[in-house]
Amino acid sequence: MSNKAQGKPKKTAIRVTREADFPKWYQEVIKEADMAENSGVRGCMVIKPWGFGIWENLQRRLDQRIRETGHQNCYFPLFIPLELIEKEAAHVEGFAKEMAVVTHHRLVAKDGKLVPDGELESPLVVRPTSETMIGESFAKWVRSYRDLPVMINQWANVVRWEMRPRLFLRTSEFLWQEGHTAHATETEAREETATMLEEYRALAEDWLAVPVIPGEKSESERFPGAVETHTIEAMMQDGKALQAGTSHYLGQNFAHAADIKFQDKDGGESFCHTTSWGVSTRMIGAVIMTHGDDDGLRVPPAIAPHQIIILPIARDDKAAARVLPAADELAAKLNNNVAFGNVVRAYVDKREVNAGEKRWSWIKKGAPIIVELGPRDLDQGTVMVTKRTDIYGKESQETDAFVANVVEQLESIQKTLFEEAKAYRDARIRTDITNFNDFKAYFATDDLTSSGFVRAYWGESPESEELLKEIAVTVRCLPYDQPAEPGTCVITGNPATKVAIFAKSY
Amino acid sequence: MSNKAQGKPKKTAIRVTREADFPKWYQEVIKEADMAENSGVRGCMVIKPWGFGIWENLQRRLDQRIRETGHQNCYFPLFIPLELIEKEAAHVEGFAKEMAVVTHHRLVAKDGKLVPDGELESPLVVRPTSETMIGESFAKWVRSYRDLPVMINQWANVVRWEMRPRLFLRTSEFLWQEGHTAHATETEAREETATMLEEYRALAEDWLAVPVIPGEKSESERFPGAVETHTIEAMMQDGKALQAGTSHYLGQNFAHAADIKFQDKDGGESFCHTTSWGVSTRMIGAVIMTHGDDDGLRVPPAIAPHQIIILPIARDDKAAARVLPAADELAAKLNNNVAFGNVVRAYVDKREVNAGEKRWSWIKKGAPIIVELGPRDLDQGTVMVTKRTDIYGKESQETDAFVANVVEQLESIQKTLFEEAKAYRDARIRTDITNFNDFKAYFATDDLTSSGFVRAYWGESPESEELLKEIAVTVRCLPYDQPAEPGTCVITGNPATKVAIFAKSY
């Protein structure tokens, strides 16, 4: 799959290779890297420390940028009254099929069994997203142009009932942030939508090392109730697209529904222009399917819960007495550096498990750097370094030099992961397909060595999207990067002015 | 109420004084400080930036300590299957009356109205706490003594249906952290319970400047399913107690219910000993009712979203051109310091609102230090400083000295708030009441200048707790600090070996 796959030894740490069965490989990596597992509640996952640590590092970075771009964090209720969610017609239509509904507020024993009791006068929906709830607050908060813009964000769990759940990618409950803003003018609201999509692009590319294509969604793929939806689209190693974050210009739709109006400078009354934007734990799925290999996960250093694993190698107590304190000392020295704006995260694994098993556990988890430290290394003043971007060679480095260059090495790994992923993706974007027969033939195969995206002219007609549906392909976005010249639609052959990205998708 | 109340001007920023109507004063402070508001869903609150910022600062500190004491963050599902929650009998009995129940997974239109549809085979409960859910995972994760201890934590929302909701104090949905651990031995589990209660004590006292009494709960006040519940109890300014955090030793009760067993070193099989512990957004209520005064909130600097507010004073554009950049520069200088382990948080309020209104808005919000900066101050190289611990005097300070001493001044405010609260509390703990008549007479009055806690011998009999119920008083805890000598129970007159803290409570 990735370039370095050539010449790789046959035995892999993940039982099922990407090539053999990509979906199964994905599940195996999550299990072997101990990131998450299914719970007893269908579609709801348990996120374990290694998976949650990645989310926390993503969160820290994004939260900082959300603040730096002028937003404040709040918290809004988990439950939404039916009457509220009904107010925006397109919105409720989009979410009605997947909403968890609370109908009772207690349990009572009946014939030795607990049953729901205390029926609510009106049912409550568990939030699938909070535009309607937050709109209610905005309507109260905004009186005059002086109150604008309102720019808030919340980190929360949301629920969208999922019939075919997959860890991180499609779960009935997931974690996300949702930003919501209200502005006096359309221009400002559109600027906000663009600003936050650019933040998501930077988060994906600079932080998760996941290359993305930013662009606008087609009408049929818009957020229910939005005027425009903007997206970043990533390519997974099976050539499928994953929508990794979206930013919506909602126009005045939700402002009309919730009555968010303000008195302008001239005393007139206007409705606000609102936006919303979110990224979720789905991003972790994107990291796995972008960077994982047949030995497990590879975590970009910027988001790795531990960036450097130190494995003390000691056959007996005497050796341990030398090696363990040296390992702690090395960790302390490493953690004295700053990489990616935060203190370096080195961790000494002191578990009583044999060295080989330990090492492979961290390779499967994808820790960026693994350092082995035994008595002979101490004698020589060296450490044995394994980098997860290239696990098949160990390299002896002088300890002082290793410490002095650790930030550089982490940055280099981060860069390598991004460039590898970008080269992989770019090689799989076909730009030479110009008719629907070739197009269909291309998407008829699931061959992982060739499938991917098609970039081609598209006439934006509803009929053409119908034709796409038949072959399970979707318009991922109209990328911002557009040609100057018009062309002909790859599906209908009609004149077209824009190019789109087409792909199968998650 | 507080010592400095004497000689205070009659006009207060909060319409209703503490003395006139404490509950109403509480609601008014929350409103005037713009911390939170009720939502359209009964019992569910909207936490606004000033309230949420306090929570985030509390979270940051506690999260750091939770990691430093060896725990890892995870995330577990929002929903719990009925079958699971039924497994621990005392547990389900304790929570059955207040659980939100999800019964359907979609909505459909029927006669022009949306109604719940897609009934679940078995209803799901929205987590009121996660012992049962996390126990399921522990049972899977733990095989041998090598897997122990398991020490995890999650930051989450929980729901306990509330008939008489009050912002922050009793809300149907609230935010909290819940720690859960499993250990091989009772000793270890009891140590963990004690360690985390001590962390909560330190959080309350060192971070929120809220003095607390740590101790053990009586049997009737235990967490449903626990063997022992430990608590920190704070006194509000109306003399009532507020339980600010709890840590439970669960024995093997939940281990039996969820089948959490392990193979020990000798090959035998044992059940784990588990613990759980939590603090919630209720803590914010404690901060308000401990530190607020008749002019609004006073926020301890350690948790203040902004620690220093800079108000540029400029009557015209010319003055503004001088003052605004100087204000930004001052903020930058202040933010170059570290207080309470974090970068100092100074904020320039540039809103187009008149200076007096601005100043009072921050006094009501309780920002620890307010700095006014006008052209004359710039000429003199001074700033006009108001400290929220003593708002009735402004003090001119040389700018350089103010910057140089800002950390010390913040620390001093933090200390003053704690000492003031502690003196207030200590003066209201009666230790001289020895019989039930005096006891009843003491609790018969709601006079805010005298009501409070009683510390007295207690025989721990169920009958005595029945007598307490009649006068709406509870045993808050058996404090760790116990006398050497036995005595007689203040309620029954029977012999007693321990003293308890008695109070009315939230």
C-alpha cells in the first residue's frame, strides 16, 4: 500500500493486512493498539487511554485555536424539546431518523422487573447537534448590533442512532466540538465559515498529518438547514474519502426559526446570519486509516499520547538497579524540551513483561520513537532508537545527541508521515477521466493499489447525482482550487464550469 | 454577613442582599455575573462563558492531579442498558427515581406531529453515574494480578432527574469527573479512596479557596452500593452545608455484580476491590455561596477566567489612540508572569460601553483585579487598581511596581478569600451544644448571622437519624479529626465515641 511496503517482511503484527481485508485490518489495529472497543450498548464505544489520549491532544490544539480566533466555550443541554427541533423543517427532516428519544424520567419495579415510569409530557431528543438549542439562547442574548457577533463553542457528546456502527467512524454516540456564531452581516458570517474551515484544514494537515482537500459540498450533501456546507475531505488508504470536518453558513434559516434578531445602528430590525462548524472523534478513524500499516498504528508525534517510549532492558536485579534510574533520568531530560508547542512526552515502560512483547506492543500502538536502554548502552553512552516511520532498522545514537536532537527528530517524523500520506493520495487522484464509461469502470474495482478520487468537470445537475448513487459514488466537494476554463460534465457530457472531487466514501 | 459588611454603603450591585433573601440573592448573582441560565428543558442549564471558564480552570487543575496520581482518562457510553444497572441492588434502588429513560430511536410524522418511533427492544438509561458500565469493561480488562490496579477517570455529563432544580446546585444534567479504580487488595482500594478525597480537599481549599471538613458519611448518607463514602463538606454563607466532593470505597459489591475477578500470584481467583470518586459543576455553586457578596461574585484568582481586567479610559479618539495600545502592552506584560502554575490571565475590555457600567460589570462578575488606565495615568506612569476583595477603595500604583508584584497580589487575594471564608465558617461551628433541646433550638432559626454547623458527639443510631429528619438536619460527616475521649450523643443522650458534624444542607 504505502511506498515502503515493498520488500517488507511477510510476517506482520496485524493478523489481517490492509490488502487482504481493509475493514477487518482497521478493526484489528484498533484492538491491537488498544484504542477503543464496543460496549454493551449497540453503537456506543468505550474509548481507552491510547485512543482518548490522541483525542485530548487534538482537543488541546483545536481548543487553543478556537480561543485565539475569538470564540468562548459554553455548555448547552444534552436534551432538546421536540417543539424546538421541529422549528427548522429541513433540519428536523435530516435528523429525525436517527434521534434517541427520552420519554420517561424514572424506573419502577413491576412484576419483579424495572420498567420506565413517569412519562414526560413531551418527549426530549438527545442532541444530534445543537443549532436549535443554541439558537434559543442566541435569541435571548442578542438585542442590538452591540451584542454581535456572538461566537461560542462547546465540547460535547452527541447521539445519532447508527444502524451499522463502526468504531470512531460511525458510532451512535460520539464526541465533538460544535462552534456556533451569530453575525450582523452575511459577509461576516461567510468569513467566519471560511476561517473555521481553514482551521480544520490546518488541524488535519499540521497536527494529524492528514492531507485534505477543502471545498464546498454539493446541494444534496449539505448539512440539513444550511445554505452552504464547506468540508475537508481526506483519502483513506483504501482510496475512499472521509469527510473530516465541516463548516456551515446557515444564512438566516436558523435565525428565522429561532427568532434571532437585532436592532441595527439605524434602529431597524434584522435577522442574524449564523454559522456552525464541527469536528469529531471520527478524526481518530482518519488518523488510523491514513497512517496505519500492517504492523499497526503510526501516530503523528504532535498527537501521540507518548511521543517517546523508553524501554529499560535488564535481565536481572543488578542490571535493573542501574537501568531504571537511568531511564527515568533520560525521560526527564527529554521532557525538558518543547515540541509542537507543548512539553515533550516521554514515558518509561516499567511493566514486568518481556522486552520483545513490550517493544511490539508500542509498535502496534504506533509510538513515534522507541528507545531501548540496557547496561551495554549505558556503558557506551548510547541508546538504541527505533522510529515508527521505519521500524525495520534500529539505530544506535549517542545519548546526548539523541536528547539534543529529539525535537528535530519528532518534527521530521511528523513531516515524513504527512508527505508519505500526501504522495499516496496525490498518486491516486485521477484527473484524466472525461466520460462516464471510463468513470464507471474506474469505480467498479476495489483494487487498493489503484482506487481513489476522480477530479473532473461536473455540471451540478440533480440527474447526475442520481446516476452516481447507482454506483455508490458521491461528489465529495467542489474544491476551492478550480480551473479557469470551462469543460464538459464527466457524467452527462453537458457543459460544466466547475470541477468536483468524486469518490466512494465512509 | 462577612466581616467587612459593617459600614458598607447601602446601595448594592445585587438587588437582593444575602440577608434579605439568600436563595434569591444566589440566583441574582448568577444572572448579574452572567454565569449560567435556565434552558427550555426543565432542570437543564446553559453554562455561559464566565461560569464555564471557572469550570475549565477547576478542570485543568484537577485533571493534572488525576494524572499525577496515576490515572488515565477514558470515555464510556452515555447510555446504560437496564439489565446492567439492575445488577447491583442497592445501586439501582438509589437511582431508579431519577433516571432519564430512552425508549425510541427515531421520530416520525403522524397527523402533522412528530412522535417517537422505533421502540428499543430494551430501554436505555442515561447514565446517572457509570459504576455499572465501567464495571463491565473492568471485568473484560482484568484477568490477572498483573493487570491491576486499573485506574481510570472520565470527564462527562450525567443525568439525575431533578424535581426542584437550582442552577449549579441541583440540575437534571450536570458535568463532572468520575474516577473508577480496581485493586487487588482492600488496603490498596482504601488508600486510593483516601488519596482522592485528599485531592478534593486540596482542590477546594487551595484552588477554590473554599474551606472544607473532610470525613466519612454516616450509613444513611452513603453512595448507593458503597461500603464507605468519604466527603468534603463546605459551609455556605447561610450556614448550610454543601457536599462538595465524594470518594467511595465500594468493597467487592460492584466486583461481584459485574464479575470483576483476577488470578492472583498463587493461581487463586479473587474479586477486585473497587473505588469511585467525583466532583461536579456543583463546585461552582459552592464558590458563589462561599465568596459572593452583595455586589456579586468574587472569584478566587486561581480559577478566575480573567484574573485582571484592564479598562482603557478614553473620552475621545485621540485619547483612545494612546490608551488602547498601552492597555494591550500592559496585558502582554502581565501575561508574561506565572501564577498558580499557569500563565497570568489579563484581559483588555474594549467594549463600547461607558466606563462606570463596564467597571460594575466586572465587579459583579468578581474579577480579582480591575485596572483603569487613562491618559493621566499614562502621563504619571501609574495605574488605578481595584481589588475585588475590597472594592470600595481604588489605589494608584506605579505601573512597573504593579506588574512586578502582580503574582504576589493575586496570591494575596487568593489567601484573603480563603482566610475570610475560614474565619466565617469557624465562627459558625458550635461545639458547645450537648443536648437535643438546645440542638433543636439552634436549628429552629434561619438567622444568617448565627446559623451554621454543630459539632457534637453522636451515637450513630438509626433512631437518632430519624429524629434529625423531623427537623431537616442531617449528619454531614464523621470528621477525621476526632476527640480521644468518649462522650454522650447530643440527640439520644446515650454513650457515644465519635463526634459528627450536623447541619441543614443543600
